[in-house]
Amino acid sequence: IGVNEAHQKIVFRIIAAILHLGNVEIHEERDGDICSISSEDEHLKYFCRLLGVDYSKMQHWLCHCK
């Protein structure tokens, strides 16, 4: 469809990150008021690595709304 190889790699990286984010296990605590993500969650690690974001910050902000 006319997309060069460099752009294809970027698109594939974003799609892979989204798919990994969908597999992150979020655990609810205290009757659903609070949630947490394991510090060993491989899918979140892949997500962060693919998009170049900090793991601890992403782990925090996925569980805290502002």
C-alpha cells in the first residue's frame, strides 16, 4: 500500500505494544477501590520496552486516575 519499511516497523511496534497492554494483569484490592500490577508482569515490561516508556511510571499511572 506504499508504506516504506521504516514506517511499517513503527506501526508493528505500536500494534505489538497495544496487544501486550491488553494482556497486563491488573489486580483489584479493597473491594475494587484500588488496583495494582505485579512488578514482574512481562507484558507490561514488553509494552514499556516497545514504546520506550518508564516501567514504574506506567505501572503507577495505569492504577491511579487523575
